[in-house]
Amino acid sequence: MGEIKVSPDYNWFRSTVPLKKIIVDDDDSKVWSLYDAGPRSIRCPLIFLPPVSGTADVFFQQILALTGWGYRVIALQYPVYWDHLEFCDGFRKLLDHLQLDKVHLFGASLGGFLAQKFAEYTHKSPRVQSLILCNSFSDTSIFNQTWTANSFWLMPAFMLKKIVLGNFASGPLDPEMADGIDFMVDRLESLGQSELASRLTLNCQNSYVEPHKIRDIPVTIMDVFDQSALSTEAKEEMYKLYPNARRAHLKTGGNFPYLCRSAEVNLYIQIHLLQFHGTRYAAIDPAMVSAEELEVQKISLHTSNEQEEQ
């Protein structure tokens, strides 16, 4: 379903970018699935962390576009982890395995929360160079489900899927957003009971971000002005937590702007990463910088002119 509806590029992506499976824990059942694309010479790539319902390929449009510009990008799918500390320890081992000292993280919803927790976890020996937080949150109590977090593991898969689908937009949607939701429903169907139960547990387990531990990390907060699972209060809390963060607002995009508003999302990612060009933390091949910067400035100018005309 998702392959046809979202974009013909999806089939091309699946046929050209191999999915790797890596085990870094003593438990052989904990398998990281990932797409690693772009120049291997880049030692500080951009890593994408999906939401509860997502798999590594939900970021296929970012992978295709950004690698075309010369970036190295990695999109992940988590193994089954039941608490944030366990996740952070596993992710650190994965970065060690990939021989990556520092990385940029793009996290969507739960992925954004886990990105913040990992930055916090490694604050004494930093592994996170910057954060892009898309429709994300800093405190799990916003979902009012901390009391049920310990019972998700008991629930059957159909019930867990129903919980997740309850946060998907309904009602009239433009074709791109409808296709994006269809794609995410398709991805959700591919997840097993333990995968879904563990992600919902991480999403709702009582926890919050300690901002003083990650205040020096450059942050871009990306959110949408239309309907999403995130409340206005949760968004305001993020702005307060990161007063110096760049803000990337999308008029529309719902829960999955990286699928249905990929051109805008990709532009904001490029603008965020521009600050690292010419440093050892650049996520782009240096030979591609001038052409890429020129194009970003051109698109940026075009976008701002359009907004002024409206």
C-alpha cells in the first residue's frame, strides 16, 4: 500500500539502499535495522530516529534528497528496549560499532525524546553534536499514560495498534497527508507485538529531559501549525526548555511532515546543518558544500518571497 501511494521513489529507494542488521548487545534478539547512505568518509553523519509507529524507511525521502546533496545519513529502527537507560546504552554501543564519535540526531516524536535522553546520558562524554526535534516532547507525562506504561507488554498487538492509530489525524486531508498516513499505517502493520509494546512503554514511562545537561547543544525545533498528536502545552514546554533553539515551523504537515512535506523538512535540515560546514562535524562531503549552499540560499529566498506575497 505505502509503496504505491506515497511516492514512486520508495521502490527506487528500497532497491538501491540496502537495509543492514546489526547486533551490539549480548542478547542476540536485539537487532538494530538501519540504512546507511552517503559518503563513508563523513564521520559525523545525521541519524534519523523514528516515532512509535515508524520504521527506518519512513525517512526515505530525506535519505534520497540529502545523499544527493552529498550528506551521509543513517535511518534507524530500534530493537526491543523496555527502558530509556537500556536504549541509551544500546545506542551508544551501536555508535561505537559504527565507529562514530559524534553525530547529529533528527528525532520524530518518540525518536526526538530518545535523542534528548541520549544527549543527556552522554553529556559527560558528549556523543551528540546537534539535535533536530520534529513534533517532539520533553516529558512523557503529557500523554497521561504513565500509569499504564508497565502494562503495554501484556496487551495483544491489535490493541496496541488501536492505541497508536488513535493519534493519527482523521477527517478531510490533502492528498499528500492522506498518502503519508496510509504509508505509516502500512509501516505500523509491519511491527510485532513486542516492538510496539516496548516503544509505547518508552513513550509513556515516567521520564523527563534534564535541560541543564544538554544546554550547549545546538537545537532546531520543528513543528506544525495544523493537527498533530502534540498539544500546544507540549510545544510551549519545548520552547521554554530550549530558549535559544532555532524554530522551524510548517503551516501544515500533521504528525508526519517528513513524508508529506518532505521538501520543506529537507530544507530546514540543510539550514540546521549549514552551521557545521567547514568543521570536523560537517555531515556533508566538503566538495559538495558550495553548490549545496548556493541551492539552499536560492530555495530559502524563494520560500521567504512566497510567504511575503501571501
